[in-house]
Amino acid sequence: MKVTVDQDRCVGSGQCVLTAEAVFDQRDEDGVVVLLNANPPEHLADDVHQAAAICPAAAITTEP
């Protein structure tokens, strides 16, 4: 799986971090998403897909 984020679209809600903290973090200064692992292990796939689905700004995309 490949994960990408669009920091320009991010609104800093932090839902991705709450859902998949091993893959996402937030910048301290403004809360914008930071991608920690663009190729997370398969056991995190469900969490990453959920994070992408609940992102209010649709700033997270995944590819197989």
C-alpha cells in the first residue's frame, strides 16, 4: 500500500492521527498532517483506509 497526503487540503482535525498514529502525525505549529510512513505494513491497512475515509478534507489517498 502507498499512502499520500495533501497538506494543502488538510484542515488539522487530527482524525487520521487518532485512527492510525503509526502512519500519521500533526505539525505542532498548525496541526497539518505529517505522513510518517508512506508504505505502512499490511497489518495497518484497515486503519489507514479508515483514516482516509473519515478525513473531513479528503487529504489522504491510498493505492494498493
